[in-house]
Amino acid sequence: MSEFETVIGLEVHVQLKTRSKLFCDCPVDWGGEPNSRVCPVCLGLPGTLPVLNRKSVELGVRAALALNCRIAPFSQFHRKNYFYPDMAKNYQVSQYDLPLSADGFVEIPREEGSLRVGLARAHLEEDTGKLVHFAAEGFSGVDFNRSGVPLLEIVTRPDLRSPEDAYDYLKVLRNLLRTVEVSDCDMEKGSFRCDANVSLRLSGSEKLGVKTEVKNMNSFRAVERALSYEVSRQAELIRSGGAVVQETRLYDAASQKTFPMRSKEEAHDYRYFPDPDLVPTELDRVWIEEISAALPELPSAKAGRFQRDYELGFYDAGVLTSDPALAEYFETAARACANFKTLSNWITVELMARLKESDTPIESSPVPPEHVSELVGLIDRGVISGKIAKSVFALMCDERKPPSEIVRERGLVQISDESELEKVVEKVIGEHPGPAEDFASGKEKALGFLVGRVMKETRGQANPRLVNEIIRRRLSG
Amino acid sequence: MKDASKNQPLDPSGIEHVAGLARIRLTREEKEKLGAQLSDILGYMEKLKSAPADDLEQLSHILPLKNVTRPDEPSSPAGSEQYLRLAPEREGGFFKVPPVIEET
Amino acid sequence: MPAFQALNRLSAHELAARIAAGRATATAAVRDCLERIEKTDRRLNAFVRVDREEALEEAGRIDRELAAGRNPGPLAGVPVALKDLFCVKGREVTCCSRILEGFISPYDATVARKLKDAGAVILGSTNMDEFAMGSSTENSARGPARNPWDLERVPGGSSGGSAAALAADQTVAAFGTDTGGSVRQPAAFCGVAGLKPTYGRVSRYGLVAYASSLDQAGPFGKDVEDLALLLEVIAGHDPRDATSAPEPVPRYRDFLQADPASLTLGLPSRDTLKGMDREVAAAFRAAVDTYAALGAKFVEVELSSLEYAVACYYIVSTAEASSNLARFDGIRYGRRAPGVADLLELFEKSRAEGFGEEVKRRVLLGTYVLSAGYYEAYYGRALRIRRLIKNDFDSALAGCDCVILPTAPIPAFRLGEKIDDPLQMYLTDLFTISINLAGVPAVSINCGFTGGGLPVGLQLVAAPFREDNLIRAAALFEGATAHHLKKPALDDR
Ligand SMILES: [Zn+2]
């Protein structure tokens, strides 16, 4: 057992999938010229007032339900006051002591029993604008396109015990939020952001150590790496008699290290108070039930169903349901397929490797699910061998054609004509009397050699099962 | 939590802290004058302690309105120029500010 | 043309009727107002900007509409003046602050839009205490406005410019905002009628905020009928203001005729009214007698929480203001301090140079009462007392149609008299402030004059969304008296 226990808590901001901003009707879309998605409200012009986007509340509730949170019957927006140039009003409208939801949890499925990560709260808030630095020109520019974009902030309890836990949590969280269509959770487009609090304590101790806040992590892997670095940095510091300083540190992806933020931090005094411009939200049972009824099947239930209905193992079911689009892909393919295990293998092994190589999301897979089912069918019916299937699959990816067409075009159909194969077998036995005798006298190993020669003679098109049978019949006769 | 009954009148360091939070740079004269006036006013506020309100709920919204929302319907953006031209300083499509350092 | 009374001297409903009947034109009305402004405003400083060309152009358009037989609305051709915090598209809005110098609003406040739609012609913007913080219009970056009844005295505030302009017949109607009395107190000081609607009755969209939970826009009128007419135009639900009430808007002019016997007035105990100026007290008692003589019934009401109103108000309003005014930082609009080297200087210097002393005082106070360790003792406490005050008004108004109060404990004071004692200045808001805290509507009408010829205001307070009761009670008094007809003797030289 290690001398220290790692204590990690994560704060995740996801952008809610609305068409307009949280408090004004500016469109929410990615990109666009700077300051082209702004209006008097999200620029904080004098006299303007916020009006809450109903959809953002509903998405917040959807998320809260998926995250097993208690939905507050009464919630309220507060103003978080601090000055920063990317803030249109120099206060951020957020939720403070009356958040939309609290006290939830996320289950990370593990074969030995799932790991439960507690959630302190999930609340709504508005995004800020963006600062762009023109170092050479000596100024910074502010773009308010993101100002007022609806966010859900999800805060865990300090329940994560390792960087790997943190990585797994993020994957499970993203899957949940994408499944219930609350957010795209695209880190590159900024619709999923993560900050971490890390501290160490002596194993067995209840008292939390001094924590650091780590920011600027741009992928799940970066979170894992940043946390690993931070954990070892803190451990070394403590071992060498030093003390961890409570501070914010930025992760540098190039060096895979964290560094303290240079700009001096003042003690924060956000002077929260209820925003008088926004009235409370009261979620009654009817409204919540309406939203709940529209909720799709959650990943954990889906994984259970996959194990049951498709007779898949824990691992395969977990992989296939780790992403809603992937699960949907599998189910579409399964509709035209009888062999779920083989189908699952083709998707989780071949297809996913291929997609990963080209960094393509499953939604844009070059191979439609129906083609994978077809491929599995061809194998099962003995039309092509598993080996040929691999080359067919590669062609399916490159040429985007159905497997049957590829097989036909290239004459890859497996030879299953017994009389034709018998001729080849005779020829091979004639050419290799030694191995033939070996097999006849009980040396099983020789069979492989003979089958291999037949396959070679037929350029891989022979049905290996049949070749096997014929040789056995011929030599044991 | 500090107790307001024990709070010090706003001495120069107190007023400087508050002015820092409010981002208003005060001259020495202002610190003295405003500090004294605010201490006076805060002294007057002490009378609130005797009001029979301990058991009352805080009232932050006077009207019993709730769930005031709008539909999620985006408008078409009106273009940035009409807003950028309000800026004291701009650079292209950006509102311009002195360089902000946040890198390590 | 016969030598009619100049059109600027008419009330809004009289002028609207004349224009609608073709007996006057919008253009002539606007010209009369502009001429009057020209003659008197060097002394009054009621206007901070006169949009002469725009006003004449708009008046011409309305005259053409009328000539073409179309009806441009209930205020067709009526010149109005707006406090310098109503955003009007294409016009400068400064809140009489240096920090907003040069800010041309790219959008219309809902009230401004409704006025335009009703055919009103906006003459320009009126002087005010910077960001509506003050009771005298002395805290203006544009210099103080003056009281038309005595140029050495203040017109009240913060909507002092609107009240003075109307009292001096520079305009036919005017609008202000009322956060702690900023319509009613200047109305009282200038001898015109002013109304603060129920919180949520009028949209706040486009009104530069001082204290969001207290602010309401309200009309100034030359008589009660004008208040009814103007309120009808600006009231109503606005989807752009989440705190605006979805209550229907009655035709307030239907309540101008009232049966005195059906009116019950709530009179606060003598204790509540202590500390009033002797002449104000006399005018107030005379007003009570007038109602009694008319046959109104009286009940005594208990408003003991009034004692805490000023302290409560200056916590709630400054806390909100400290946050509302944070956006003025010299980045997106307004004025930036020259030659700033870094971000902190940009914020601190722009705000130091841009804000006047009273604004700094209130922003600092509000920042302090919200700051770590003090929230509960000040802001949290004030919110509890706000409920106490609301409960007091609820029970008082359950037993009467209107509570009757003085508007201000003193008549208009001299310029400079209270400027160095902010607390004394705050205490003059004693009778108006609690009404904003309770969110209820109130009206101030002229109920007489001091020996020195200064107007005294009478305040009537009604239950939420019962502005009809205010109109009834105020019209009754006005019908029995002639104070509102008296005009200040501003010589025209
Ligand atoms: Zn917007």
C-alpha cells in the first residue's frame, strides 16, 4: 500500500445543446467571426435584462436525472461578481446556494463491482466571452460570441482516488450526457471542459490535504496525465519535507507538467447575491415527470440489455454502450444479423481500430452498419473465409461498397465445391507424400500443413472447413 | 463569519480593500472622506439589528413570479459593427484591451 | 391664428385631444416646447440634450399621418421628455455620468418603444442624479438642475430634470424612474403629479438599472388624468423583462370619477409622521381635512417598520447597484481612462474618472455589505426587514384603498445645503423609500404651498396593481382643489 492516498475532485462544464443562448436569443453555433453572435443582452449593454431559455432548464433536468441528482423544487440564479474583460457585465449569472440539482452520483462500471462517484451538484450558468492574445502586437482582444452560452457545471465530491478513476469518470460522464442528448461533449469545440482539484493525504487519514486546482487540460488523456504529474509532484514535495501550496496550476501539454499560474491571484470575494432580474424556477412533479418520460435508455441499463438480449459479455457490452452513437450503430447492424458475438467483434475490434486510426467518430464511419451485418452473414454462410473477410473489410472502408459487391467484383467467393476441392487435395497429397503419410499415421500437426497448401493453391478461396474434412476423409480412409 | 456589531469603521485599509473589489482607484482625500462618511452610514445601519425580523424569511423578489422563460428560438445575428463601434478601442472584430497575461 | 395659450402649457390629454381633432398640430406643439426650452433652460438646466431635429421630423411625420386620416395613437403629437437613462435607439444615453459619455444606444427601451408607438414625440433627455443616485439632481455630470419655483433650490431627484421641465412647461409630459422616490419626490418639489407604478407593472427593459429589485419607470403629468393616460401607454407585460407582471392593463382613465364615500384612506399614526417640516405637516393635515370634508372614510394604519426603511433601502439598493454598475469598465462602450498600461488600471482608472462621488460612495457601500463576512449582517438582514416592511404594507392596505402620506418631510431645499451630508440627504427619502421596498404603487400630487411659495406633495399608496385606486383618490383631491393649476412664475427674460 502506498503511503499516500490520492484525492481528486473534478469540475466539469458542459455546453447545453440549445439553439439560442441562456438569457438572450443569440444563436449558439460554433465558430463565426468574432463578436458576430452578440446582442445588447449578452454584451451587457446598459438597461438590458436576461430572460431564461426554457430548453436549458429542461436539459439541466435531463442531465440531473441521468446523474441521479436530487432536483431542487426551488432554484435561483445568483450573481457571481468579479472583474474580467471577458465578462460582459463583470458578474456571471450562475447558481449558488439554490442550484438546479444536487447530491447525485455516477457509476463507473467495473467487472469487480462498479465504482460510485458522488456528485455535489449540477447547476446552470452562463459562459463568458473569450480573450484572444495578440502577443506580438501587445494587446488582447475580446470576443463575446460565447458570452451567455448555457453551461451545466457538474461538480464531483472528492471521491476519485487515481488519475485513472478520473479518466474513467470523464468517459462515463460524457457517455451519459451524450446519451440523454444534453450536450455534444466535444472538448475540441469547448463544449466539455474539465478542471481538477488534487490533494494527497496519508493513507488511512481522514483529513484532506492541501489541494491544488489544475486547469488547461484539453483532452481526457491530458486530464489523466496532468493528474499523474500533479500527484507525483505533490508526493515528492511532501516526502522531501516541503508543503503543498494551495494554488491554481496550468497544465502544459508539451512538457506534460503543471505550472503555477503567473498572474497573481487575489483572494476571491465573489459577493454572490440573488439576481434580482431573474425570478426563481420551481420545478413541479408534472414538469419533471414530463422530462423524465422523454429520457432515453441510460448506458447502464443499455449495457445490461446488451448482455441479456445479444448474449454479449460484460466487456463487449460495456464497450458497445460506452457511446450512444456506437450503441446505436451496433443495434442497427444487429437487426440484420444473427451472430451478435461475431458482429460485436467486428465492430469493437476491426471497425474501431480503423476509426481510431483516422480519428473518425462512429457517426461518420465509412462503413454503414448494414454492411458489417452483411459481412458477418457472408462469413457465417461460408461464402468467404474469416481471413478473406479482413481484406474485404479493408476494401469496404476504402471503397465504401457493400461486402457482397466487393466479393463479387474480385472473385473472392470461397470455393465450396467438393469435387473441385477434392481435385486440389489429390494434387497436394501427390506433391507432398511425406506429410500425407505423417497425418495418416496419426500426426495431427501435418494436417495444418496440407490445408495450408490447399489454401495456397486456391489463393485462399477454399473453404478451410471443407478442405479439412476432405483431407481427413481421404487420408483416414 | 464576522459580526457586524464588532466591525471597525471603514479605516483607510478597509476602504482600500473595498475599493479594490469595486475596481475604483481612490485618492488619499477620497479614502479619508468616503471612509468617514461610510462609517457614519454604517453606524446608522446598526438600527436594523433591533428590528423584529429575526424569524422572517429573506425577501429577494417582491412579486410572486416564477418560471419566467422564453422558447429556445434563435434570432439571426445583427452583425458586429453596430456594437464594435461603441467601443472606446477596438482592433478589427475585437474589443481591445491591454495585454492580459494568463500563461505560465 | 388667434392667440391661443401656447401648446406647451397644455396637459397631455388636452393637447392629444386638440391634435386629434385637428385643432393643433404636433409640429406646433413641438415648436412651442422647443421655444420654451430655449428661453428657460439656461437657468433650469432641466434638459441635458434636446433632439430638436429628430423631434421636429417625428412631429412632421405624425402630422402627415393625421392628415392622411390615420391614427398614430393615444399620444399622437404629444411632446415628452425622458430622463437620461431611457435607451432610445440612435440617441446618446449617459445617465448624466462621465463614464457613459458618447454612448449611443443601439436599441429602444420598451417604454421608449411604447411611447413611439403611441405617437409621442421625444424632445430629448432630462437631467438627473448620476445613475439615479440622489435626491436633488446635484449629482449630475452635467451640473445641477434647478427648481422652477425657486432657482436657488433643487428640483428634487433623481428625476429632477423631468419634474422641472414639466413644471416649467418645457414639455407636455415627462418620464422618470423611481427607485426610492425618484419620481414622487421631485414631483412634490416641483408641484407636478408623479406616479410610481407597482414593481413589475412597467417593463424595465432599456432603463439603465440602479437597483433592479426597486426600479420602476413612472410618468410625470400636469394632472391626474395625464398620469392615467401615460400609465396606460407604458404599462404592461414585456417578454424582455422577466420581472414584468403578466397582469392586464386597465383603462386607468375610467377611474377619474370617484365616489368619495366609497373611498377609505389609511392614516398612519402620529408617531410615524414625526420629524416633518412644520409647513409640510400643515399642508398634509389640510389635505386630510379636504378628504374628510369630501366624505372619505379614514382608518388608522400601523407602519412602524418605516423606521427601518432608510437603512434597509441603502443596503438593498447599493448592493444591487454595486453589481449593476460593474459593467461600466471602459471596454465595450462608454469612456475609458486614457493611457492605461494594464488591465487593473483600465478598470480602476476608468471607473475612478468616470464615476462621480455619490456613485462611488454607493458602489463602495454596496460592495462592502455584500463582501465576505458581512453579507448576513447587512444584506441578509436587510432582506428580512424588507419582508417586515412588505408585511406592514400588506396589512395596512388590506383595510383601506390607499394609505395617505406626505411625499417628502421637507419642501425643496437649497442647492448645496445637504450635499456634504449624505446621511441627512438619505433621510429625506423616508416616506418614499418604503414604498419601493414593498413594491407597491404610489402617486404624489400637489397639496399646497409653503409660505415661501414652494409646493408640497401628498402621497397616496395602494395595494399591488391597484393603480386604479391611486387614480381615484388623486383625482378626487384634484377635483376639489386648485393647487395643480398654479404655475411657477419663471420670468421669460
Ligand atoms: Zn445575445
